[in-house]
Amino acid sequence: MPAYNLDTAEAFARHARRALEEDEDASLPTLQVALYNARVSLEMTLKALLEKAGMPVGSIRARNHHLRSLLNDLGTCQVKLQIGEQVRLVAATGARALEMSFHGAVLTVGWVIDAEDHEASRFPNGIRYAQPSEIKDYPPAAVVAAAYRLLEWAREHWDDITWSPTQ
């Protein structure tokens, strides 16, 4: 039985979205919960992809909650991509460039995940234990959008992702 799965990742994303929808005033604690759950969803999706690709679970667990490292590890995987009439194996680094629209701006999954490198609160403790007013990050709705976009990509490549540690 797998240690990680996309259904769990999707449940966290769904709870994050629901929290934002149910609190029309978007109170700070609600924003904190939504942001935390969306980032857990990103983490679980990355870990599920890596495990499905064949990366040893021990290596995945060694990354703890460091989303950027997990995303970098995904770059050592390959997925099938149709290029013209041919299907080729390409590096899964394309996941970093997955785009979503947010209030007229275009964000990428990579930018959202790399936010910690640009003074955003460190996941998970910088979100979970911080006072809501002290948390720095993208708006929770943008992180929720990134979680859903990565989940969509994961489902698209679920059956063809492979791990290539020498890549």
C-alpha cells in the first residue's frame, strides 16, 4: 500500500477551498487554515508523485516538509509528452512552470512553492504556529489554486511518471 496518495492531497485542497468559501469575511484564522491545508496538499501531491515514480519512500520522507526540495526531486522524474505526432519522455520539471490565473495575474506552481525563498513564512511551522497576522505568503486562494493545478497535472501523468535518479 502506498504511503502517499492523491486522494489525501485532494482532501486537503478541498478543505482549504471550503474554508475560504464558508468564511465570507476571510478572517485571519480562516486564511491561516486555508493556507496551511493548501500547502499540505502541495506536499502530499509531490510526495505521491515521487513515490509513484519509484523514488524510495525513505528518501521522500528525508525531505520532511521542504516543498522546494520535493519539487526539485520531481525534476529527476520523467513523464510522457506528446510532441507533434510522437510521444517522448521528458523531465518532469514542467510541473514547476504550471500556470494558474489569480486576479488577472499569472502565477506558476514553482513561484508559489519557492515563496519561502522570498521571505514567506516557512511551511509548516511558520504557518501552523504563527499568529495569523504574522504570516507572509501568497494569498491563500492563490496557494489553493496552485494545489489544484498540481493535482490536475499529477492525475494527467500518474500512469506514466518514472524516476530517473541519474538524470
